[in-house]
Amino acid sequence: ADVTLTIYAVDGKLVRTLALGQQPGGMYQSKSRAAYWDGRNEHNEPVASGLYLYTLTAGDFTATRKMLIIK
């Protein structure tokens, strides 16, 4: 499925969109295969510490979760 990871600030502003392309179904738990965000925004600037939301979309599947960035 075509996979996209979208990161938002808690106020709903878009921080970054990562298009991960076509990926086969399965569990991706190792860093080398998992969806990975480097903590930078669309302007390649590091984001501040705080709470962020991410949405993972893969084909018909969509999940939104919280993550905490601590520096």
C-alpha cells in the first residue's frame, strides 16, 4: 500500500509530511524498516520539545496517535 506519515502540532498545524511510497503489509518494528521522522519540520528546522500528533495512512488504513518530543 502507499504509506504516508503526517505530523501535526497539538494546535493542528501541519509540521511535516513524509511520503514513504509503496510498502508491503506487515509489522515494521526495526528502525531500518519502520516509519521514521527526524524531528524536523517542512523547512528542515528542528521542532521544539512538546506533544505532537501523527497520522499513519496505508491504503485504507489510517491511525492517529500522540508522541512526545523531549530534548
